[in-house]
Amino acid sequence: MKRYLFVEETLRRREGIGQRRVLQSLMPTKGHRVTTDGESLVNFCSNDYLGLSKHPLLRERAMEYLDRYGAGSTGSRLICGNFVCFEEVEKKLAMLKGTEAALLLNSGFQANISLLPALTDKNSLILSDERNHNSIVNGALLSRCRVRRFDHNDLDHLVRLLEEERLGNPSRVVIVSESVFSVDGDRSDVDALGEIAEDFGALLMVDEAHATGVLGSRGMGLACERRVDLAMGTFGKACGSFGAYVACSREMRDYLINTCSGFIYSTALPPSVAGSIDAALELIPGMERERLELQSHAQLFRNTLQEMGLDTGTSTTQIVPVIVGEERAAVSLSERLRKGGVLASALRPPTVGSGRSSIRFGLTALHTDQDLEMVVDRLRLLRKEDGFAVS
């Protein structure tokens, strides 16, 4: 039908340039393995960095909260869904993050697209790192204010933009960055960002999605106990559960309860999810050995790949990309890794910039030395066979 012509054309165009996505059905099995189409694969796509998604305490606490509170929260927290368990989790999280307060939200994407509009008005200014997550990009657009992107992790450029924009006398200024960037696996300088924000009278918001549980004091992220106005993070990655949070002052929490549309108009998380979050926050501070081992594995993996002549970009964390450049080359490499028992997805535009398509390896505490050796051996074999293209 004619009104669906744009659908057909879009899918055909994406197919032609190697950017069409399809869903693949997976069945998680033991530990870090999955099965798909009858194949057993070692999963290097997961963000379950500490392997907590199947931890017995998370499952037990989820069932406990399910029995106590029921399957659903029945409404937004401002109507009838503000169960005691949510406030208990928020107090525990604020204590661990070193902030006065915290607020639970339903997902990382929902948090970012509703926090930024809540912090700004039409005369505000948002300064956003050019490699921030799509949720931050869309949150900035929804703010309907002036948005300027600074070069990735280039604080001199950020300062220049702030100085340029000062003449416009914006009503509010918000600087937003990730602490660990989800695609490249590199880090921002949170302390320096805090100093710049203070110098210019700006608010600083830091996305801790890929740092929560893995880095910082007690695994509470790189913004923990720093000069950050809002530290946003998620529970669906290293915490092994679902949902998101913002850690902030009590006054800011009260402000967001009254202005953040994603909080106001959404049914609260299922109580069972709050139970698994509570269990994760109980476990994570004591998992320093797992964190150290994870970062050690990541460093060894990066070094080995670089010695093979592969480009791992600026990664310094458990996220290790192999940048291959062209979309089809990345898809081909992902498929050939899969034939060797490795599940590692290709990232293509618009997730990454043009010419920066990559295989993103997400290392977890469950991966063994043998798992990493298997990936390295497979990549070495593929390099030897035809020297697959790299950027």
C-alpha cells in the first residue's frame, strides 16, 4: 500500500548499506553462555558485567518482594505506587553513592529523555559530549533549548563553548557526559568536569550506566562522592536487574518528583525488580575482587588485540571495541566469530559514527581465561585467512 511505501524504502535502503537490524532469539543457559538456532555460544554482548543477573540472592529477593507486594505497582508513585520498598532502595543507594538522596526511574533511556527537559527551560543551554548515548541526544532535543556538542572528552573545547555562550546569558547551563562511554569504553574526567561546572555556574549531569557496579569506591561509579549535581545510572547492567536511578541532593529529588515527566506519568517498577535491585546493592560493595579481575582481564585482552594490529580505540574499561570501519566488514566479522562459538555483535551507524563500525566486546566477571583465549585465537585465525579489514 502506498502509505507504507516509506517503510519498504527505508528497509531496502538500510539493507543496501549494511545497516538493517534484525532480532535474534536467545536462550540464556549456564553462566555466560546462550543458545540460538541450536548453537551454544559464549556471550560477549552482555552488559551483565558482574554476572549478577542469575545470582541466587537477586532471584530470592525478587520472589520475596513479589510475594509481599504483588506483581505490579498498580500506578505511578505519585498516585498509589509509592511502595515502601522503593524508598528503602533509594536510601540504600544514596548512602552508597555518597549523596543526600536518590530517585528510582523505570529505565536509563526514560531517565535521560525526561531528566534533561526537567532541568531546562527554553532559554537554557546544554553542553553535551559528542559521543553521548542516544538517550542523552534525544533528551537534549526534547528540552527545546540551545544545545551545543563539545568534542569527545575535549575539556578545552567545552570551556571555549561555555565562554562563547556566556554572552547570551542563558537562564541555566547543563553540562552532560557519560562517565564510561558505552561504545568506546573510555572514561571522562569527572573531577575536571565538576571544576568546570563550578567555575561557570553550571549543573553537571553524569551518566553512570556502564560504571555503576564496576568502577569507583565500592563499585558505585566514577561520579561517586564527586562534585556532580546529578549522577544517573542503571540497574540493568552490572546490577543484573532493571531500572534506573538519579543520585542527587534532597532538594533536587523533590524538584524532579514535581517536574520529571518520566517519573510523574509512569507506572512504578514492579516490586520484584526493586527486590533484585536491593539484593544487588547489598552484594556489589563486597565484590572488589571481581572488579579487579574484570579490569585485569580487559587490560590483557586489549593489549593482546593491539599486538595483533587491531584497533581498540580509546577503551580503558570492560568495554573493548574492535574498530573495523565499514558496516559490511563489521557484520561479516560478527558472523564469522559466531561460527567459532563467539556471540559478539556489530555496531554500525547511527550507533557509531560513519567509518567507525566495530565489534563491541563486553567482558564480564564470568568470562574465563579460556574464553578470552578462544576469542583471540578465532580473531588470529580470521586475520591469517584473509586479513579482515580494519580501520
